[in-house]
Amino acid sequence: MTNQTNQTNQTNTDALTRRTPTRFLMIALVTTACCATLLSCAEEEEAAPVVRYAPPPPPPPEPEPTVQSIEELMKEHNIDVRVQLPEGYAPETTEKRVAVLKFWNAFAKGDSAYAGSHMSDLDRKVMEGLAKDGSWSATTAKITTIEVQCKDESDGFATFAVVTTDGTEQPMLFDAEMVDADAVFTAFPGPPDIMEHLSGEDSISSWKTYVDGLFEKYSNLPDEIVEIPQSDLQTTEGDQTADAGGGGGGDSPPPGGGSGGGVLRKKPHAPLPD
């Protein structure tokens, strides 16, 4: 019985001994695989390059606003052909071009109501007076050409024109300020000889430079030069003798210096003590 039991235990021990290396081998393989996997992941994480996303491209530039040509605008707004505005002298925006064409078109067609409604308060009142006495219609009826130049200035622009009536040239200059899509025109002052000081290429600058020079010249002059008559109030010994022996002269001379006795001269004061 004992021998049988020993044999059984020996059999179990042999079987366990045969299975143990296999189990250890499997555990070692699994452990090695896990470590290899972890090391591999760690290496991949360390070696992975830093991804930097390129910045988005800048937005495309906005298309430049389309400016209609003077020829197109004259047809579209039924501008009188006597109004002549070359492209090289036209404003930079369509709104300004329309405003200036309509303004000079009112002169060509004698439309005082439109022209006056687009002028500053003072100029509108002058326009109303011209329309009332008939001089506006009499002059505009003789217009043969209106040669226009424009120059952009900040938010507004200036417009110059030579208005020809029966061979007589009349220069005119207005500063224009844009209000929404319309303009208000203000007449710029000018002397009667302004035509002699204008340049054909840039008459607007020539006009303003000349007038500004006149303003500066006359603003530096005094309002009035007053000459004050000078009198010598000191006396001389000869005058004292004459006054003492002249007699009849009294204490006061006649206005204007008197007669015979000369100009009254006061005796000088004694010197002041130190």
C-alpha cells in the first residue's frame, strides 16, 4: 500500500515537474511581449515628430470698386454734350463723377433749381437772385462749352470749369463735399484777373495758390496807417526873448501854432537831482 502511494506521488511529482518549465516559459514570453510593446510605444511617442499646422492662407484681396467711365455716365444720366470732362481730370469714384456731371449739366441746361439746391447756403441765395432777375437764364442760354477739371481732396473734391458764352470765357471754381451719395458745392473766391494766373494742367492748384497768396499778403498789412503830426514842445532862449518882448500875445497861442510868435515851446524842466 505504501509503495503504491509512493508511486502515485512520484507520478504526480514527475507530471508537475514536466509542466512547470512550460508554464514558466509561457509567463516569460508574455512578460517579454508586454515589455516589448510598452518599449515600442514609448519609442514611438518619443520619436513622433511635432506636427505644426501651417497658418491658413490670407483671404484674397477685395476686388477694387468698379468706376464707371465718363462716357457711360453721360449717357446714363443724359448729360448735355457741352459738358466736357476728360477721364484724366475726372474724380476717383462713380458717386463723385455723377455729382459733378449733374452739377455742370444744370449750368448747361439753365436749371437754376437743381444747381441752387446743391450749393451751400450763401451760394444758393446768390443763385436765387440771379434766377429772379433773369440774368441766369440770359447767360446760360449762350453757353457753348463747359470744360471741366476735378481734383480729389480728402472726402470731397474741387471742380473747375471754363464756361464759354459767345466766345467769352468765364472761369469758375467750387469745392465739393460729399454727403452720402450727393455733393454740396461751395464757390471758391477769385479776383477778376484769375485767368492770367491759371495753369492748363492743374488750374485748381494754380487758382488756390494764387488766392491764398493774396490773402496772406493783405492780411499782414495794417488796417490803416495814421500819421500823427509831431510838435517840438521844448523852448529856446531866443523864443523866450521874443515872447517877452512881443507883447499882446497873451498866455495862449492861437490854434495851429499862432501867428508872428511861432510855435509855443515849453521851458524845459530843471534836471532831476541825483
